[in-house]
Amino acid sequence: MAQILKVDDIHVYYGSIHAVKGVSFEVNEGEVVTLIGANGAGKSTILNTISGLLHPKMGSVLFEGRDLKGVAPHKIVERGLAQVPEGRHIFQQMTVEENLQMGAYTQPNSTIEPGIADVYERFPRLKERRRQIAGTLSGGEQQMLAMGRALMSKPKLLMLDEPSMGLAPILVEQIFDIIRELHAAGTTILLVEQNAQAALSVADRAYVLETGKISLTGTGAELMASDAVRKAYLGG
């Protein structure tokens, strides 16, 4: 399995606060890799560093073997790395379809209609609401739209930041079913999630973050069975 992402000993600061302290991990093509941890552990900071929104003080991020240091975020998207941010951040005043079109800005015009058709096949509810203003969608529908918009860029690596946040349990189940479908179709996914049970259930491999450092690593099943993980994150 070819390595698509390598994060090597990154240190990230917010002013004088050392938020990420020497984190290293990799993602291979076709995998779902999950980062779990409590609020403030550094999960979102790591994703924002990979996508170029933050810059590490030390360490490196390699995507397909190429260093992302100094590469602008929109250029990182062009290389094939897409992030669905925490809180979704859809274009509230645009329609569903206009949001999807915006997601394809790195792609040739000829791919936009087939891309939208693919998203509607994966998310039938978005097709039903394609002319609806995005800000009027439910939370679950907005999450589907954010994921669909990211898929419009034809990503080689899809990063999902807290996709279950604020959703009812039945919608969380639907979102994770979609993650499983994407995985089965060969999409490589880096998932950040507080819902450890759901996250580990879809993960090929997982890392536990505590106060900016990786404290445990293993397969999803191994961490699900770990006493430390069960006590801290699974209510066991």
C-alpha cells in the first residue's frame, strides 16, 4: 500500500501555547485513519496544519512525497487534498447545487455535471433539495453537503473534522454509513472525531491524542478493545 500522507514530528503553536508536540503518523492509500481525543487535544489543529491553514514551527508534512511547506491552501486542494472543516462552513446563502459547483473550482468545467451527478447518487437527499438555500438545511443535510462539496474536488485524500458534531444519533449513523461507503469505493480518509465508538468502528488504523501528543496507536479494533481507551472514551 502506497503512502499518501506523512506527518513527521510537527510542533504547532498558538502564540506561546504549544498545541501540537511532536506528532508523527502516516496515511496509506485506501485507508481510513482516525485521530481521536478529548476537546483541546490538538486534533483539528493537526488537520488545519496539513491543509496549510496553520504552519508548524518544526517538522514536516509530505503529501505524495512532496513537502507542503509554504504551499498555499488552495494549491494543496489542487494537489488532491480536501478538508471538510469542523462546523461544516457551507455557503449559507447559496443553493445546494451552487455549493457543489464551488467545490469543483479546481476541476475542468467538463467534470462538474458528472461530479454533481455522482454526489446526488451518493446523497439522494441533496438532489431533492438541490435548489434549496443551503442555510435552511438541517444539520445532517449540511454535513452531507459539506462532504459532497469536498468530493467535487476529486480528492486523493479526504479529511473529515468532527462530522458527527451536533447531530442526532440516527444522523450520526447515516454519516458513518456514508464514510464506510466511501472507504469501500477506495477513498482515502483521515478522520478526526470525538465520537470514539463510531470513529474506531470505521478505522483501519487509529491514533489517540492527549494534550498535543500521540499516546496510543493501533488498528481500530485494537483500540476499541483497549482498557485505557474504553475507560477514557467509550464509557467503559
